[in-house]
Amino acid sequence: MAPRERYDAFMAADYNQLLEATIQHLEELKSRGVRHLAVAPETLRALTQPVKSPVPGARVLSEKVPVPVVVVKEKPRFSVPAGNAIVPKIIPEITPTAPASAGPTEKSAMEKSAAMAALRERAFACTKCVHLASSRKNVVFGVGSQDAQLMFVGEAPGADEDKQGEPFVGKAGQLLTKIIQATGLSRADVYIANILKCRPDTPGQAAGNRKPTAEEMVTCIPYLHEQIDLIRPKVLVALGATAVEGLLGKTIGITKLRGNWQTYRGTPLMPTYHPAFLLRNQAMSEKRKVWEDMLQVMEKLQMTITDKQRSYFLRA
């Protein structure tokens, strides 16, 4: 047999061995319910390029050609042995992943914590709004679980939040905490953040707050975008008209929007009244409206709702 023929026969045997092992691996993944595999674009490009063969005229696989990286939810029970030095190994990189249509790939807990810490550092050092950076006491980044299914978004920190460096800690925040607890959750179970990370300055005012400007919201909201992408909540709740305007760009009024599901970057969003509104309007009917919004949120999250919860703020 000529050298070229011996080489081709050798490569064919190795190729069939590799193909058989790959098919076996994919069948095992399929039996475990895996339906989607991600392949790095650079791998596909590399596989289409011919590589130099030790035998003139032959096109073969090279050990330097990257093997498609298979991203699965469970660790495979085996890896294909290297065999001959020419045959590449198939050792999948095991990382959790979301469906292809779900947006950014889900990070591990360690990666998420590191990314959130880096984002926090950038926010703390931000001076894009010079007037806000010069007047703030603290950057109010956000608080809660990085794995929260439910995320609340307000408009901006107030005086108490600016002082303590945590969102929703004043009277409105205390009421929000009670609303969260009424659902059966705690502040530690959810994530709370604002459109603005700095308190809007109030020059010449001894007290009170002001609404963030459109320019301030556009400048600051990329930090919130990254928080949402890292946390990946199943439901967002926008607290008040300004939060809705910042997230959705809609200025038609919270009265018309509240209670009606919206979508923000692929995530279901429920607009509702800001807790400060309820402090100014103590009517049972207004409290019931907010609670009805929260009941919809609980249903969306498939939470258990008791008869007692359903009857909150209903007149006897």
C-alpha cells in the first residue's frame, strides 16, 4: 500500500472513531433533556479552514484546530480519550447557559459576584453628572439578592438614602418593605435599585426632593441595565411615574399604566404607584390598587397566594 493510501486509511479510522464518540456524547445529552448546544463562532470558522497535511494533497484534522465547545447544564459522564496524538480531545467546557432566546448568558455565582462588584466600583467612581457627584454623600447602588426573581426599580435616592447609601430606607422604603413582606418575601429575597444612583441635587432647598431630568436618567441608566442583565429577574416592578418614564420612555401617566403588564428588554414589567404616593393618599382603595398589582406579580412568579392575601385592603 502506498504511503498516501496508508495515511488516508489511518485518518479515516480515526475520523470514524471521533465521529462515533461525538454522536454517542450527543445522544447522551439528548437523553438528559438537553435540546440546545452552543458552539463558539471562532470554532466554526476554524473548522472550515484547510490545514497543512504531512502528506501532500491531503486535507486532515489538526490537533491545533479547536473543537466545538459544547455548553450543557449537566456535566457529561465521560470524555473521549485522546487516542492517537493526531486525534483531538473532546472535553466540553461545562458552564450553565440560558436558552438561545433568553439574552445574555447566565453567569456562575462567582462570575456574577465579581461582575457586580466591578459594576459597583464603576458606579461609585462615576462623575458623569458633575453637579450630582459634587453634592452626593453616597452613591446608592442597589441592595438585595443577586439571584432575585423579583426586582423593584424606583426613580432616585432621597435624603435618607443618600445618607445611608441604600435605596428605600426612608418612610417610603419602610412601606415598600411591608409590601414585600405581605407577599411572603423579604428584602433579602428581592433586589431594589433606582434609575439614578445619586440623589438629584436641590440647590437652594433645605429639604425635599426633585424629579430626575431626562438627561440625568439617560446618563445613569446603563448601570441599571447591567444590574438587570446580571440579576436576570423574572419580573420587574416600576415604582412610580418617573421609574416608568426612565425604563419605558412613556409619559402617559402612572394612573393609566399601573396594573397593566409591560415589557422591558424582554422582562415582564408591572408599573405601580410609588410607596410615597400611598403615604400621601391613605385611602383603602389606593392601597388595594397597589396590592392588586402585587397579586398579579405573585401570580406571574407562580407564588402561592392565600385567601387572606387576596382579601388584603378589601372593605368588610
